[in-house]
Amino acid sequence: MEGLERIVREHPFFSGLKESFSELISGCAKNVRFEAGQYLFHEGETADQFYILRSGRVALQVSAPSRVLTIQTVGENEIVGASWLVSPYRWGFDAKALELTRAISLDAACLRGKCEDDHDLGYEMMKRFMPILIQRLQATRLQILDVYGTRS
Amino acid sequence: MTSDRANQTITIEKEGLQALFDALAQRGYRVVGPTLRDQAIVYDDIASVRDLPAGWTDEQGGGRYRVVRREDNALFGYAVGPHSWKRFLFPPIQQLWRAQREAESLKVEPAALPTERFAFIGVRACELHAIAIQDRVFMNAAVNDPHYRARRENAFLVAVNCGTAGGTCFCVSMNTGPKADSGFDLALTELLEGGKSLFVVEAGSDKGREVLSALPQRPAKAEDLKAAEAVVAKTASSMGRVMRSDDLHDLLLRNLDNPRWDDVAARCMTCGNCTMVCPTCFCMSVEDSSDLAGLETSRSRRWDSCFTMDHSYVHGGSVHASAKSRYRQWLTHKLATWIDQFGSSGCVGCGRCITWCPVGIDITEEVAAIRNSEPR
Amino acid sequence: MALVAEKPAAGRDPMVPRVARVHQRQRNLSDTWTLVLEMEDGEPLDFLPGQFNMLTVFGVGEIPISISGDPGKRGGLVHTIRDVGPVSSALAHLEPGAAVGVRGPFGTDWPVKEARGNDVVILAGGLGLAPLRPAIYSVLANRRLYGKVALLYGARSPAEMLFRSELEQWRRLLDIEIQVTVDTASSDWFGSVGVVTTLVPRATFDPEHTVAMVCGPEIMMRFGVAALRARGVGDRSIYLSMERNMKCAVGLCGHCQLGSVFVCRDGPVFPLDKLAPLMAVKEL
């Protein structure tokens, strides 16, 4: 597990985290990889882990009859998955690797449990998550505006 | 004595004034001046002193204009009406070019430049400033409009020093009057002596001196000069409005989000009357037209107003969608950003925008309200 | 400050168009075409990147269109036109040989010279790539005078990407970074999906020695500016191309005013430090 702990410690998402916390987190972490075309998870499944990408690209997609739409792609050093944070802990979208993707997968139940036990760890995680979610919300809102579309 | 000739003021009587009109007509000028029509004093072709609105004056206020009989027969005893001289120097509609299609070829012909030479009778001090302001708009380092230049270069200006301040006038606040001090060929001050008009005449250019020498005249007496000064002083002290004007640029530009704009917007109908009667407004639009066969097309420019939705239209909508933003655009341009663009204010204090606004919006009041809303 | 090109030749009234003929017409997207025009009198029209012409369809009307061709090459005026109204529609559907009235070039240019010795970031959204293309050509023509060059381009969808084959060509030049993203895509797109501003944090450039040129819908430019500022690029080094209602293009008719500037004459390219106070006021 020592190699994994180093990966966790050195990842930009966890920068500044004190050693005891990165140890705790590594306890919930796993090194994973997805080949191009492989799904990380499907819409409706239990959100029992989330992913911090080390390399590659993942598409968040939604299916409708006869078509599949990509809403957003997520790249290196970015997070895939927020639904694990809130009940009912179910994925809202499909996540598919567009190319070979390496990631750290974090067991959601494990991490939620550790954050309950140690609120300081919980707060450190929230501090890192919030800015990402806010930026993503702003970017998504901008996307919805369809600024390139023809206004009638 | 000859060196004094240039500075010597003279007086002429009513016959002298008629002789002036005749001399100008003889020299090929189209003489245009004030005349009473449709219950307003407007600018139109005049041939005789009898065409002038003798014995009339105007009563003006916010959204109010009436012509009223005077007790005397003054020929110029009124302020300004709905017309300004811009309708001659910068006509409401002006063709720019014509294109003729013949078989495979297409030829574009610029519109011929005007050859008309105007003589304006009765130009007020505020109007002289307005003309000078439009000179800077149409003829500057970046723009040299041939149509405006052709009319302007040939124009002969006979100014009149106001004997009566209008109900909405504030030229004193804008430093544009009531005395005409430059920019004219001749300047007249009307004195009434026992029911008769006597004019003190000052020449302001060689053109003016040349025409003046042809008129029946006598040298001005000292008391005439004093009387003329008194006329101007009386006018200056009876202005209809006052507006502090030394701080307008920064005042308005730091108050772009002042709630007063919403207040005005609730009253403003965006009818654009103010821009039509304002002697310095210059916004124009272009219009293309063609005959049914598409063989001949042409483009004209015509007066436009920043109060239209069209004015700020970009693909998808108007930038100035709200009445508030359009009123704010007009007033901040007129009083503030105009200074950045052309080196002086765009307002000459003639009061027309106040008089001809259907709901009587008064820019002097709006500016005061914004100024007073700031913490001391 | 960007340079202003020479005014039209003395004696030529800038309000009267010259006649040009459509030499070539090429479809770019379902609603966008590129026309190559040739002046009928044979006299070339020299322009700087970022400038625009007023194009007339005789009998229909006149609109401003940015020049989207290579200023270093003689041989026809290139304009990319999106069909959004009666005049642009008429223009986009003109056949080779048809007559077009041309007035111009007007306006200020992209800071291609000012950017020398610096990294260059070109941030384009949608049709905004067209007015920037002349600047890209100019930079690539003198590549050794610049540091890192990054072109960040966002389009609505992969099918609505402008100049796609050219983007691919440029990408093959190993010394330019090209990142593209789309707002929405179907499953056969393996590139980035998300707004173009998300490309800024990851692009390679030194914020303290960078000149950024931004063009696209106004909302996109505003958010793009925020992303560039977040990276540390100064307002003096960010340039935008603004769009306003233009009728005369010579600073006379008053329509294009933005505060005290005339967009047709003092712009359309502006450095952000001049623009920022104006952009902060709604409906200015």
C-alpha cells in the first residue's frame, strides 16, 4: 500500500493534507485503470466510489432513445463523481473512458465513515470538493446558455 | 479711420434689414429665417422682412410651447422653436450614392454635392455654438463629410443677440450665450425705439463686412451700444433654467447605476422628440432602396435617434433594450462622453428638449437630482 | 495599443462602395459560408488582421463582416458569413460572378506586432474564430518571433466547428498547441466536452509574458477573460473584439457607441484595460 499512499499524497487534489489524513484516505483508495470504451459506472447504479483521474479522459453521458449525448468530459487531475456525497447515493449519468484512463478510486462508504469519525478529515475533504463543484456548476451554466446558437 | 472701420459698429433700420435680405439674394444665397407657421416659429425660406414673426413671442416650459402676441412689434422677440439650423446643414434625408445595373456591369455613382448657398437669418448664440459643435462632428481628423462641408463652407450666418430669454433657456449655464461673440458673419441686436426697430450690427468676417457695406446705415451712437449691452444683460439675467455644468462628465459617468435613471424611465416614452429638436444630435441611419426590377439601387442616410430599439440592435436583440438604458445613453452622451469624443459638451442650453418633450422631462432637473443624490 | 490602418485613399469617399465580384463560394457549416471577393477595378485592398469591411448586397442592404483571410497573401478578400438575417442570407447565397459593394477596411487590428517576444493565447468561440484567423496566419508566418502559441477553440458541437480541416493542419505543425472543446456532442466524439473557458487553466503559457486575443459571443468573452485573469494574465495583455450595430463604419452615425468609444473606429479590437469599465455596466 505504500506506493498507493505516495500517489495519494502527491496528487494535486490532496496537496496540503497532513500525513495522518492521507494515510486514512489511502486506506479507502485503490489504483484502477479503464481501457478506452470501458464504463466507470452506469446511470442508476449505487454510487459507492468516486474517481480521481491521473491520466486519460472520461465522458459523462446520458442516453435517450436512439442517441447518446456527452454532457461533459473530465480530464487529468479532475474528479469523476459527486453523487456519492449525497443520499440516495445513485449515479445520475454514465461515465465512459474515451481513452486509456488511470485513476485512484476511493471507496465512498469507507470514506464517508472515516469523515463521520473524524470531522476534521471531513472538513478537509469538503474544502477540496466545494471549489470543484462550484467551478463545474458555473461551467455547466455557461454551457446551457448555448452562446453559439442562433438567437431568433 | 480705415483701421477703425473693421471694428466700427453701425446701426441699420428695418429698410436696412430688407436691403440685407435683398443683398444676400442678389449674391445667390438662399435666405432662410424664422417665420410663423402652424402656430410655431419655424425656419423656412424668407424673402422679406414681412415674413418675420413681428410682434410675436413664445411661451415655453416643460412640454409646453405657445406663440403669444407681444405688446410691441419686435421682429426677433422670441427664443428658439422646434427647428434648428441642422435641418439645412445636415438634412433629414440625404442620398449617398446610386448604383445602376446594365447587363453585366454595375456602376456606383456618388450623389452630387449640394451647390446651394444658405444665408441663415436670426442665428442665436446657442445655435452658433451648436453649429460649431456639429462642425467638429462632421469635419475632424477621422471624418470629413463632403455633404456637410459643402453646405457649411458656403453658409452665411446672420446672428441675432437674444432680447428675450426663453422659458426653458439656460445658455448662461452652458457658457454659450446669450451674446453671440464669434462664428457669425453679421450679428444684430434689436433695439426698439418708439415702436420702431433699430439694429446694432457687428461684422464678424470679411464676407460679413462686404455685405454690410452695401446696406443703408449709420455709425452706432454710444447710447445705442449701451442699449445693446443692456438687452443682452437683461436676457442673461432672466434665463428660464439653471444647470451647473462644470462637473457633468465625472458626475454622470460615476452615476451610471443611479436609481434616478429608473425614475426618468418611468416617465420617458422614448418618443425621440428630444433628439429631433436638439441642434447637435447627429445620429443617422442608412437605408438602401431599389426599383422593382433591381436595376437601380441607392443608399440614403436619414436622421435617427438613440431612442429607437433599432439603434443598438446586434444579432439577437438590442443592447439598449430598456427605456432606462436609452435615456441614459442619450443624456450621458450629450453631457459627458461627448466631451471625450469632441472636446466640448454636446449641450448648448437651448432648452428645446425640455419644451418639446411630451411629458416635460427637464434635463436640468434630472442632473440636479443625480447631483443631490450623492452624499456631501 | 493596436495600430490603425491607413484611411482609404485620399479622394475616395468612405461612404461610397467599390464594386467587387464573388470569385469563390465555399460552405463551412450548415449556416456559414466563406466568400472570396475580387475588386472589379483590380486595386487590392490591404488590411490588418482584425479589421472588417462593410459589404453591400445591392438592393438588400449592408453589414459589417470581419476579414477572415491571410493578410500576407494577395489574391482576393476572404469573408466568413453566418446566415442570420436578410443581408447576411443574401450575401451567403451569392453565386460566383455576383456583384458585392465593399467599403473598408475599417477598425483597429489584433496586437500581432505587440505580441512579438511573448507567448500567444488565442481564445476563440464559435464564429469568433473567423476574425482571429488572420491573426493566426500572421503569427504562424513569423513563428520564430513568438514564444509558445496556444489556440483554444470552443464550438457548439463537432459538426459546428469552423475551419476544421485547417485546425487539423495547424495541429500537425508541432510548435502550436491546439485544444478544442464543444458544448455538446454525441457518442462519436472522443474529444473534450465543456465550455472553452475550461481549456484556459490547462493551456501552456507564461501568464506574465503572454498576449491573449479573445473573440466570440460576448458572454463567452466575459467568462474567457475571467479564466485568463485567474491565470494571472494582466488586463493590458488581453484583447477582445467587440460587436455593436455598425452603419457607417467611420465614426459618424453614432450607432456603435460604447460609452465614449466608437466601436467601428476605436475598435473593434480593444485592450481589456480600456474595455473593462465599459463592460461592467449593464446595457451600456
